[in-house]
Amino acid sequence: MDPDTLQETLRLAQESQRVLTTRIGQRDYLRFSHKFQCFPEGTVVFGPQFIWGYPKIGRILRLDPGLQAQFGQAFWVEEKIDGYNVRLFRHGDEVLALTRRGYVCPFTTDRLQDLLDLRIFDERPELVLCAEVAGPENPYNEGSPPFIQEDVQLFIFDLMRQNCPGFLPQREKLQLLEAYSLPGVPGFGRYRAGDLTAIDSLVCRLDQEGREGLVFKEDSSRDHRVKYVTGRINLSDIHVSEGSFQQLPPEYFLHRIFRLALFLDEHELAPTAALYQELGRSLLAGTLDAIHQYQAQHKVCHTFRCRFRRRANAELFLQTLEHLLGKGQVREHRLEQRGDFYHLEFAKVLPRATGLLGHALGGGIVFD
Amino acid sequence: MDPDTLQETLRLAQESQRVLTTRIGQRDYLRFSHKFQCFPEGTVVFGPQFIWGYPKIGRILRLDPGLQAQFGQAFWVEEKIDGYNVRLFRHGDEVLALTRRGYVCPFTTDRLQDLLDLRIFDERPELVLCAEVAGPENPYNEGSPPFIQEDVQLFIFDLMRQNCPGFLPQREKLQLLEAYSLPGVPGFGRYRAGDLTAIDSLVCRLDQEGREGLVFKEDSSRDHRVKYVTGRINLSDIHVSEGSFQQLPPEYFLHRIFRLALFLDEHELAPTAALYQELGRSLLAGTLDAIHQYQAQHKVCHTFRCRFRRRANAELFLQTLEHLLGKGQVREHRLEQRGDFYHLEFAKVLPRATGLLGHALGGGIVFD
């Protein structure tokens, strides 16, 4: 889009209160806190550079007839990785990583040199790399893929260009990832809705391996996308989020039970006693754990660990997170150098669980 | 309260759109759809007769320190029965039963002669009897107390007077119930917060028997009330509501898991594999059942059975329910005379589960 149109739309968005000035460390920039016209939430503006927000992808709950209903043409099939969404872009001499909501992430930015070869930005500085960062040592998600044993890894799934909506075509993306030896999400090739048996086998394999699911991208100019997750990931999601009870919207749990039931039914898997037990334990054990935490320390927290290259970035990360979550909601437990890394351990306070348990355990009354 | 004040407050409530004209069969009356000043939601007005709505009672989630925190003086302890709340009052030559929200209930009204001795209204026509109706053959609740094997029973827990807020004192209530041989809720006597051990034993016995819980009523002019439920009823509630997934607010399930965890912790009951399994099954099996129902009949329903004295009341009941739930949402399966009763079997369609399953099983996409 031409610079005048971009700046004019930005001005209208600012008038409509959809844009906030955001400061991370020494950096000031504009961030769309809400969707406005062609800009999704999470779009950011660094002077003349517009980095489009990553759009939401709808979900089908059944492969059959979901694929048939959604796709008139062939589509690419890629793995959906259980991590957090980032967009990487060149800004002056640096490459910055943005979260889904458009915050510069001091953790991801610090670790880019370990996660991918950044030379692509020397030759193609206009590109924006859309990727998932996943692994047990990440500062945002409690869950992570079973095939990553430590730290984090990065998996690119889309390329965009600065100042442009939309993605590069799949074939161009694959060529660029290969040419620059960049890590892409696992791709399973090109299918049609009629290839249901093959796709179903793939889904069942991912389910058994505890992986999250698939993203389908139509091989056409409309680039229609849809996601589908395994049954297993719903159980894992409930399990890892148990400690965050009250913090997540209550639909979080019910949606996952609903998806799990639809998955079992579509794949003709009768639920076992072990599955029932795992589901019940996932829901109840985390709540009991939160009660015990409150009794021991008068708050409910969740602990995260991650490693940084530079101490200053670890400190900026904690400061940024506290600014976002509120004063006193982030507690540094440890920051120590081991080899080339600074290992950070910190806790996020879960204010709703803390408040509710304080009230309930203090003998307060609730109305419902 | 004096008639002029009542009518003047009613007029203000009508101006504020808190009052609706309600027609059940041939009866027209006014009903408070929302709280207004001293009138709770569910207050009804039949000409000069004002029947106060039944107030909400707050819940403690721990006996200790809940009782200590809530009660400065002795309190009465009564059983909380798992049914639906009604208010009975004399109107002309009839006695009518109102639901919590203030609808005249054609089912309960039809069955009053079987549920209690109505002579109290001959001598004390100004009284309003507040009671729970419970049992497996009721048209509203999926669950019912384990000690009722068939049909329904009625349990009085409070007495009010027409045109007056507040309840009669506990001793006066007990005397009247005895004098007129009326069925009251089981009462366990008068306690103080220091009698925690005795109350705790009582709660544990109710829990083992699958009963719902207790209501505490302070023996003082402020008449402060608080309720407390057993761990077991939370599991039962989740189990009986499984078929109604999507229909109930999502908090319904999470609140019960939270209460169950607090109960287990307070009573030092470690959760067992059987408990986890029961919880998981309760949540998942009902969702699977709803999927199978939708696949078989393109809708998700819940079936109820209840018995009437008069056929016309069964018909009025179905007509009233359909008016409240929407056209096509109630389906009569069977209405047949057996002995002195007309046995009705009907189904309520669960529109949200039906809509969501139609969308998901049809291959539609959802955003979340």
C-alpha cells in the first residue's frame, strides 16, 4: 500500500482510539490495540514501517466434512506448533521480535541469533518472518511440544512484507526458507479434501505423539486458512492450565472438553477409564495445588524459566512484563550466569485465583 | 408495608421497566423481572397482594473460618434440599405456587393437594410458604435428592406474609409447621460457630449420603443467612448437567470444581483415582452423548417426566414452558392416564448445544 494511504488510515485509527503509543525499553512506537479497517489487532508502526498484525485463523472441529466444506481447491498442510506467535522484522540495524499483540519481546529478540540465521534481512530487509517460538523454557506458555527437550526453538510458517497486507505465496515462502536455510514448521505437502484418509492418518500420528495439530492453507489467491487440533492437545492444554484456573476465561476448559469429545467421536475412539481419570485429575489437581500454594505463601503463582544472552535483556523483559501485568505481579526468583547464558527463573502472580482463594479461605461469602 | 407505599413503589418500578405483565393461562398479574428498591426479582403482584421475591443467599466455601466470620451469634442449621424454590400463597379460593422468578407453576399448583395440608391458608390466609420441591419426577431439575425415589416432595423452609418483606422468626415458623402438620426441611438445631466439630460431622454425613448441604440462619433480628454445600453435590451437579453443556454458563462447571477442591482440602480428603475418573466421565460422557443425540435426531434434548392430577394443567404447563423457552423448544412425548395421575413425558431442546453441534458437525469454522 502507498505511504500516504497508510499514514491517512493510521491517522483515522488514532482518532478512533485504536492505536496506543507503546514504550519497550528506549523504544517508542505505535501499536494497534484493536482492529481498524485493514489493520488487525497487533499491527505496529515504527515511523514509516507498518508491520501487519497476524490474522486470526478459524478452526474446524471435524475433518469430515470440514475440509470438504472449507476448501474448493488443493491446500498445503503444515504442522501447528504449540508455542507463541512472533513476527520478526528489520528495524535500522536490528531485527526485532513482536508478540501477537504487538509488543517488542525482549526475550525473543535477545535470542534471535540462536534461533535462526538472520542474513535474509541483509538481502530482503522488507520481509517480515511469522513464526512460532516453542519449548519448555519460554516465558509465556506453560505447555510446549513433546519433541523439544530444553530451551526454545523457532518455526517459520509465513512471510509478509512491511507495509503490505497478506502473505507471500506458499511456493515462494518455501524457496526462501530453503535458500536461506531457515527453520520452517514441518510441512506435509499438498492435499485435496478427497485425501481424507491420508490426512486422518497424519492427524492420528500427531495425536499419538502429543503434538498440537495442523494448519491448512488453500493453494489459491484467496489463501483461505483453517486449523484443526488433535484430541490429545486438549487434555494437555487443560493439564498445563490447571494452575491458571480462574485466570483463563471459563470457556477455555469447556471448549477443550468439547473438542476432545468431537475428536474421539470422529476417530471412533471410545473414552477409557484412564482418559476420564486424566481429565478429572487435570481439572482438580491444579485447583488443589493452587489452594496449597495460597495456604503456604498467600498467593497463587506460576513459575517460568528461560535463558538470555544478555543480562540487560532479562532485566528489560521482567520490567516490561511487570508493566503489562501490573506492579507486584512478577517476581524474580533467580537470574544467574551459566556458560553463555543468563538463566532466569520468575513467577507470575495469578491475581484472580489469589483474590478468590483469599476471600474463600478467609470465610467470605460469594453469590452465584 | 402500607398499601399506598406499595402501590407508589410499584408505579416507580413500572416506570423503570422492572415489572412485566405476565399471563399464565387465564391469569394476568405483574412480575418483577429485575430487583427494584425493596422488591427482589421474582416479586409478584396480584392486585392488592404483593408476594415478595425469595432473596438470594450467599455461600461460604469453608466452614472454618466461614462460620466464625459470618456469625456473631447462635444460628439455626437446616438441610439444603436439591430441588426448585417455590412460594405458595392464597389467591381468592385457590392456592398458587410461584417459581423463583415469579411464574405461576401449573405443575406445582396442580400437585399442592398431594404435597401438603392446605388448611393453614383457611386460618392464616396472609401467609406465604417458601419451600423446595424436589424429586426425580420434576419438570425443571435434572438432579434430585437420593432419598426421594419417585414423584416429588415438598419441604418448607420459611414463612413470609403477603405485603411484607422478611421472614417470620424461626421459632414461630417451627410452631406453625407443627400446629398444621406441615412438611419442613430437616432441621438440625441451634449451634454456634464454636460448635465446628459437630457441624463438620453433620456435613460429612450429608456428603456420604449424597445430600446437598446446609443453610445457616442467625438467631437474631438481622436474620443473616449463609449456605454451604457438600463436596459430593458438586460432582452430582456436574454429572446431571453434562447433557446441558453449552446451555449453562461456563462458570457453572468451574465453580463446582473449585468448591469440590475446597471441600476436599478442608476435610483432608485426598482425591482418589475413582474421584478423578468420575469427574472426567461426568464432563466428557455428557458431551459425547450430546454428539450422538445430534447425529441421531439433529437436535440435543433433555427428557423430563412428571405427573399431574388434571390433564388441563399438564397442557397448560407445556404451553407455558414453550412460551418461556421459545416455539419448538418443548416436545411432548407422552401424556397418559395411569390411576389417579396423568403421566407426562416431555423434552426440552437445548438450543445452544444443538446450534453448536450443527455448525461443528457440518464442517463450519469457529474463532476463539
